[in-house]
Amino acid sequence: MQLCLTAWHYLENGGRLTPTAHSPHVHRNTVRQRADRIDALIGATWRLPPDNVDMHFTLRLWKLRSSMPPAPD
């Protein structure tokens, strides 16, 4: 969850560490470490075009879905 949230903030802030750190109120080094962890899991291309567009879209859907109430049964 923290990695997804960090990636979302990172992409929302154009890949800039300082604004990304301010968004979830974490230290820049924490953002850097989490981004490096994401790199290790899925590869560094998530930060670069055109893959970052796909990742950003996916994370926006995730963020939207996580803010919605559960569907009724």
C-alpha cells in the first residue's frame, strides 16, 4: 500500500522528490528508498515514458477505487 501511494504521489508530482515527500509527509530519502524498491520489483521503466503513463493511469484508478464505498451485495 505504501509503495502504491508513494508511486502515485511521485507521478502526480512529475517525478520530483521534494514535492512527493511533502504530499504524504515523509522524508525525501524515504521517497527515494521506496522508489528504488518499486524499481527492484517491477523495473525502473515505471518512471519513464511511455510506461509512466500506464502506471500513472493504473494508480489513478487504484486511488479512485480505494476512495469509493464498497459495492452493495
